[in-house]
Amino acid sequence: MKHIIYELKSQPVIAGVTLVGTALAIFLIMVVVMLQQVKTAGFSPESNRDRMLHWRYTSVAPEDSEEDSSNSPLSYKTIKEHLLPLTTPEAVTAYCMFTSSHSAAIPGEQTVAADVKETDHTFFDVFDFHFIAGAPYTEADFQSGLPRAVITESVARNIFKSADVVGREFLLDTAPYVVSGVVKDVSSLADHAYGQIFIPFTSTDMINDTWENGYMGMLSATILARSESDFPAIRDEIARRGEAINTNMRETSGSRFIWRNRPYTTEKDAVAHWANIEPDLDGDRRSRLITFLILLIVPAINLSSMTQSRLRRRTAEIAVRRAFGASASRIMSSIVMENFITTCLAGIIGLVLCLLFAWIYGGSLFAARDSAATPDVSLTMLFRWSTFLWALLFCFILNLLCSGYPAWRASRQSIVNSLAGASR
């Protein structure tokens, strides 16, 4: 460590450029990693993303053609027939795919704009909301279509000036609703669970908003598996039920469902943008890999030339070490290790800068799909040990790219030539 500190002090310009260049490379790579991580890593109320399968859209087409397909979310009839009876998963929930903005208030007070999400009662079993008061609306509430609501803490304070409001009534637009529970605020980065007010979709006319013989509507579904290993069994069970539903549809209307290998994992769902096109997950992974390689190779080329320049100044030192019996492999490993420690130092700087940048500018950096709300970003959502390990891996690869070849050349240079070159 003393030797590394001495080398950094003896060549401050090269050392400074090396540290800044490496830190910038790690910073850019980790920003790309975090942009993907917030879509797939678990955080409340989507802590179990690794066990979730999502079904946003479906397609209904004539028996003899796919080109004339109708594409949209599902109806409750489809979810009820196809997904709710599944026995393999732990739970299945149906909910309105989109949030909608409504006004909420108590009579005579200022109205508050809030994003409303319409759900069923199992929504709070699949997604792990943190209740600070009360409880979700019950199955009886849902089946009866009672006007019950779960609201976030900030909405409760804006409407009632307090979070202890279970049992109190407020107006959602002009309809009266009773608060059954209060939950902690939800970040709009929770792609499926985000909302500020949650109500049963049986309390509105949403359940009747259907077409295509009642098979299509405005609802999506999320399946919570008991473990990730259950995904194949769940898909097999869905396929069996789906074939029975398609047989019935062919006989009654001459049409059929097109599943496009749904439901999707959280990672695949994050890159699914169209109802009538199955996302190319492998292509998305390749694109990210190419981005990582570019962000690694470009700075590695520049840093390798700086490493070569630093080693030229140490030619005599390397030659003396060789003369006193140090092997080529020992010298090479020493140089690589010195560069690795320097790269790790710069990597930690880059990671810290990335976390600060994402925390401060997260509202504009992370765009939440299907929501105009500014996402709430916390360091607990951004920092994970996997992020730190990714940073170390990138540091290691970058170090090998920029110091491996120069170290190999320096370790195999002739002692006589090295001393002669150093004396000139």
C-alpha cells in the first residue's frame, strides 16, 4: 500500500486521470445497472418480484388469422375462468392495469388529487404493503362491491390531517368511501402495485367494461408462485386451462386467445411494451451486454496507455527486481495487483457518485411506466450487495483489460535492455 501511495504521489497527473477515468467508467456502468435493477429487484410492496408472473395484455383473433387480432388487457371473466382457479401458485390477483387521477376530500374541505388503483381483495396478499393502520378490504367487501378504500399515509394526512383515519368517510369524486386501512406511501417505480388510493373494482363499473364477448377488458393479473421453481408447473397448468377455454371460444364465436408465452417474469415484463409482440428478452440482454462492453473497453484502451507510461518510468525498478531473483510471474502479479487496488479505489468512488446521483436525480432518471407521478427513490432501493459485487466485477475486468498486457510486457523485458534503457 505504501508503494502504491508513493506511485500515485510521484505521478499525480497520470494517477489523477487514471482515477477519474476509472471512476467515470464505473459510474456510467452502474447507472445502466441501476436502471435495470429498479425494474427487477424487489422492494416493498413488490418485494417478491423473483416469485411473480405478470399478465398485462392478451390478444383475441379469428381462428384463421392473427393479423386481425384485438389486443388489450383482460376482463374479470377471463381472469376468473383462466387464472383464479389455479392451484399451483400461492395467490393470484386481478387489478386495473392503469391508475387514474381522481379528486378526494371530506365535505367542505379542499380536494386532493390522487392516483386511484382498482383491485380485488387478494391484491394485498400478493403485494406486501406496510399497513400503519387498519387492514385491507375483505373478500366480503369485494364480492358485495362495498365502497371501501385503502389509502397511503400522505393522502390520509392531506385529506384528514392525520394517519389514524380507519373507519372515516371521504368523497372520491362524488362517491362516498370508507377508509379500511392506511399504508406507507408507494413509489411509482413499483410498476404493478403503485397507487395512492386502492378501491375494489366491484365498487365501480370497471367489471362491466368489456368487449370481445366479455373476454377482454381493463384488468391485469399477477401470479405469486410459492417459489421460482414452480414457474414451469404454473405455465403448464395455465396452458391446460387455456386450451379448454380456446376450444370453447372456437365453438361459440370462432375466435381464440393468443397467449404469446404469457405470463411473463418480472424481467421479461419490464421489456414488454406491446400487446401483440412478445418481448425479445435475449435481445435486450445482448444490448445491455454490448453497452457494458463499450463502457469497459473504451476507457480500458485509454487507461492501458497510461499504465504503459507509468511502467516505462519503473523500468529500472523492474530490472533490479528481476536481477535479485524475482520471477516474471511475480512481477506481473505485483503490477496487476497494484492496478487492481487502484481500480477498486476508483470503482468505490464511482459507485458512491452513482448512488448519490441516482438518489438526488432519481425523479428524472427513473421513468415510471404508465404513471406521470415522480418516482420516490431511496438508497435502500438503489444499493444492494449485488450492486456492489457488480462494481467489483467491473473493476476486476477493467483492471485486466488495462494492465494485463502492459504488465506481461514489462515482466518479460530483458534485464540488460531495461537497465540500459533506464540509464539513457
